[in-house]
Amino acid sequence: MHLPIAVIGAGTMGNGIAHVFAQHGFGVTLIDVQAAQLEKALSIISKNMDRQVSKGLMSAADRTEALGRIILETELASGVKSASLVVEAATENTALKLDIFRKLDQHAPAGCILASNTSSISITRIAAATSRPGQVIGMHFMNPVPVMKLVEVINGYATEAAITQTIIGLCRQIGKISCVVNDYPGFIANRILMPMINEAIYSLFEGVAAVTEIDTVMKLGMAHPMGPLQLADFIGLDVCLSILGVLHEGFGNPKYAPCPLLAKMVTAGYLGVKSGEGFYTYDASGKLCEVSARFK
Ligand code: CAA
């Protein structure tokens, strides 16, 4: 059975999540306050589906049908009124997410599961903003969503076991593999990933090695598809800094303190792919060009 899905936020993660649900037969309402952002998201989904068609992963007819299953909506209240699952993928900002979940609690039907794609904000805290914490859960997709197999499923303190089982089943239906984890700072993905990225930045900061060498060691030595510095640029240096802040504050352990170089780059607006420069430079389409002149 294909339950009606609503996705909040039409940024990179939101459009990827809408893409995979629509691709697997679900009707999706993609909701964003900005109509222009919704149009942009639909064109990105269309291009990413074209890529799948050209690779033979999807037929042209399936692509047309999948795109036809996506409805664009600027009003949260009307967008979620018949949803069985809402996946919130708005900006990673605690106050904003709490506000969205208060509104979802008001407007989503009883029985609707409320999921957040947060990469590090506490699911327990988000759930506590609603009158149905048992129905709130984390669904942490990885970027690029159409390619990455994992969904990290996060149980909040009050998440009901039946809700977790439903989400595991849904992940299977959209071709993903779920891993269920408990709600502690950074969950599992970012608790392990971010210290690695931070250590790579410290290695650069302390002059142990240059950008290319650090990334090549991890790519060729550990078979990572991207080195940690390129991955940090891909995720967004501001996002990395914010997640390290959550780990540092949440555990009170200095081992999570963000490298001063990371903090300085974010302050200066060097955020990686999205700003055109981080440890590397990028063209307007986000394609990697070369190591930033600052690190040569
Ligand atoms: N939609 C659909 N398909 C896409 C796509 C998209 N947005 N982006 C890439 N692809 C497809 C390509 O078509 C290609 O398909 P084939 O293998 O069939 O040819 C495949 O993905 C690989 O893409 P490319 O050839 O363009 O490039 P690549 O081989 O360099 O791979 C990559 C790109 C998949 C991003 C790879 O470099 C990679 O896996 N990087 C690591 C990504 C990662 O670690 N993501 C997690 C980040 S952490 C996170 O998201 C959570 C958080 O909280 C911070």
C-alpha cells in the first residue's frame, strides 16, 4: 500500500526525499514557504530522474509517472491534511523545527507519523513539542538521497515500537536499508563521521599534510568515495560546524571541539560546494575544480 506522504522543505534533502518516495509509487506533497524553491526542486528532481533514465535505472514512462505524483504546496496546513507520514527536511535550526512540529501536530491527521530528517537535533526534544511524541521519529537520509542506501532511523525517548516498525517497512518499500538507533547527540552517523572530518581539518591546520594528501589517504587507503575534506565541502562547512557544536555541547567532551580553522572558514562565508569555495573550489554547477588557493 502506498501511503500519502508530505515532505516539508524543498532544499537538497527535501527534493531527494520527495524523489525517492515518488519513484517508488507514493503520492508526495512537497511543501515549502517559497514557491520559487518548489519549482527549482521539481526541476532538480526531473534532472536527477533523467540521469537515472539515461543509466537505465528507470524507464522514461516511469519517470513521467513519478513526476506526476509530486504536488507542490506552499501552505503547510493544507499540504499535510491527508498525509499518513510527514518527513520534515527544513533548515537545521532547532527553533524552526520546533515551530514546524507544533504546526504539524495541529494540522496533520491523528495517526499520521511525524518524522524529522534532522542530522543532529534531538528527536526527543522535537517530539516533546507535540501532543503525540509516540508518533515522532527520526528518518535521517544521506545526501545524495537517490543514491545513498541508508536511512538512519532514530527512536526518540517516547517513540512507539509499532511506529518504528512502520518506518522500517517504508524504508524497504523505497529501496533503502534502515538502521535503528537511539536518540543521543549526533546519533550514529554524525557521531562517527564528524570527528573524522574534524580530525582531517586539524591535520591540515597543524600542517601534517596538504588537502590532496589528506583526501587521497582516505580515498585510496580506506576506500572512501570522497576524502573527508571534500566530503565536508559537500555536506557544507556550516553544517559540519553546527553538528560538532551539538556533539561538543551534548557530551561536554573536548574531543568534539571544532577545529578553529573550520570555525574561521564558516565565519568568512567559505562553506564548501554551496558557496563555491571551501577546501576546494567549485563551478556554478557544483563540480569540483581545484584545491582552494588558500591551501596551495
Ligand atoms: N540523483 C540521482 N543519481 C545521482 C545523484 C542524484 N542527486 N548524484 C549522483 N548520482 C548517481 C550518478 O548518476 C552515478 O550513477 P552510476 O553509478 O549509475 O553511474 C552515481 O550516482 C555516482 O555519481 P557520479 O558518477 O556523478 O559521481 P561519483 O562517482 O563521484 O559519486 C557520490 C558521487 C555518489 C556523491 C560519491 O562521491 C559518494 O558516495 N560520496 C560520499 C557521499 C556521502 O558520504 N554522503 C553522506 C554525507 S553525510 C549526510 O548526508 C548526512 C549528514 O547528516 C551530514
